[in-house]
Amino acid sequence: MLSSMDRSAPHVPVSRRRLGKLPARSCQLGVVIALAMSIAACSSGEEDAQMAATTPTAGMGASAPCTAKPGMLRGHSAQTLMAGGLSRSFHYYAPQSLDPNQPAPVVFVAHGYLMNGDLMRQISGFEALAEQHGFVVIFPDGQGDRAAAPTMDPPWNVGQDVCQPIGAPAPLAMGDDQAFIDAMLDFARADQCVDENHVFMTGFSMGGYFSNHNGCVRSDLRAVAPHSAGSYDLSACPATPKPIMLVHFEQDGLIPYTCGTEARDRWLARNGCDAAAPPETRMVTGGLCEYYQGCPAGAQVAMCTLQAPEATSDEFALGHGWAGGATTSPAISMLSIPEAASASELVWGFFTEFAW
């Protein structure tokens, strides 16, 4: 059910395009996790070797001048670097048309618990958007050995006392993810002029928790957009308020929809919005997005509430998938809900409208 703040959000009918036997909605989390691991392990580990051998030296820093950038990394490449005393991996994409000496926005896309950066890359379709709109997109691998396949190790530090998933507490990784983000930004700066005023983060599931957390602690992120996630109390955030879009399926069988509405309410309070002001409602495929009108400039809060079709046997959990995601393999299909509006397009549109 919708919370009291979700005034009049309708159940929008959605057509099915996938077929399969309906699983019992009461399946235990352990069964779901086992299914996810077995299918995700079969996902393609194929990498674009075209640019993987060319690795710029990290550490140039935000003050490096935007001149004589090599611009050698174009298209997709798999990369590794040292951060916080650990070897960390990520997938990097820069459009072919980028001028290396013109500032380019950067978007981080963080994966969920039983995923890796390459799986998130294939599901989200962000590379096509990057090519179309001229930004760099980075898909980091969480902690644990995720470069080859998903693992059971928790991927991200997401903060303490977050809204709990169904069936198990949210796990917490212990490495220095902030050093990792710093190192990936330095990596991008070494090859491409970065638009420092337009660095963004989105993420799915535990990657969405990570997006909430980084929106709180990092002042260099201009806006964040968690998908299917929750947060902790944001009242003590050191970073300034910023635009945020939250995306959640109302029927999410793993991260309750109430985790999303709680995070929304926390961001409304954090950003100094008038939560009582009626939101502007925009209909999208499979649901609606509410843009709260009582927010200060530069601190817009929006929430997209989507309706999940009935679960099928190729899904990880009812309503827990990337909206508008790809379905090109079993591992990708189980974490995608293609019938809904593209979360990637919604998120990028929000960034350009409210965080520019």
C-alpha cells in the first residue's frame, strides 16, 4: 500500500511480455539468493579488450588543468586500480565523440548485492545514453572478488541503521569505498576533462543504498538517484542538500516500498522541502513520478512509484529489478523489469532538469 504521503498514486496496468510459471511469492530469501547466484554466474564475463590495455595514471586530482588530455579511453574497458589498500575493479565507458579537453559529466552506476559492475552495465543501458548525451559512465565493482562473477560478500559500505530488506539485515562491507570513488574520479580526470560540477550517482538495490549514503557524505556529487533502496537518518549529513530522485516498485519483494518512501521523507526533511505542498505528478510507463513543489532551488526531491507485473520464473523477486532494463540473457532478465519506463532515462532526465 502507498504511504499517507503518496496521495492518489494509482495502480497503472502494465502488459506482460515475458512468459513463465509463477513462483510462490512466499519463497524464502535464501532460495532467491541461490537462484540469483546460479544464474548470474552464467552471465557473460566477456570484456571489450579494445581499450583495456590502455590505463592512464590515477591521482591527477580535481585541480588538474583541462589541457592535453590524451582521450585514449573510448568505448567500454575493464579497469583495475589500488584504493584504500585494496585492488578494486570497475567498468569505464567514454563516448567516441567526446573532446578530451572539454568538460564531460560523470555518472556512477552502483550494482546490487549479488551483482557486479559488468552485469549492471548490461542491464541498465547507460552506455547508449552516455553516447547520446556525451558523458562518462562508470560501473564500479563492489568489495569482494566481483570482477569475474557476483559473490556473497557485501559490496558496499552503506552506513549504519538503514531500512532493512525483507528476510535479512542489510550487510555492510568494511573497505574504504570513498577512497575508491576518489580513485575512479582521478582515473577519469587523467584521460578526460571532467565537468566537476556535474558528477552524479545512481544505483540499484544495495547500490541504491550506497547512492543514498554517498548523497549524504559526498559534497562532490551534484545529485543522486537510488533505485529500489532505503537509507538511514540523513539529519546529520555533512554534505549540502542536493537533488534526489528515488525509483521503487510498489510490490518490491526484497526491499520494501516503505524503505523507499521513508528515504524520500528523509530527503524531503534534509533538503528543507515543504512536504505538505502538493507534488507535480508526471505519468510514465508503468506508474508515475511525483516532483515535490515545496523544495528549495537545487534541492528537488522526486519519487517514481512503479507497478510491477506479476512475477515470472525468470525474476529474482517480485518487483525487484531495474525498471526498463535489458533482457538479453537469463542473468540480466532476472534483474530487469522491461515493461516499466527506463529508470536510466528517468534518472538522466532528472539530473539534466534539476541538477544543472
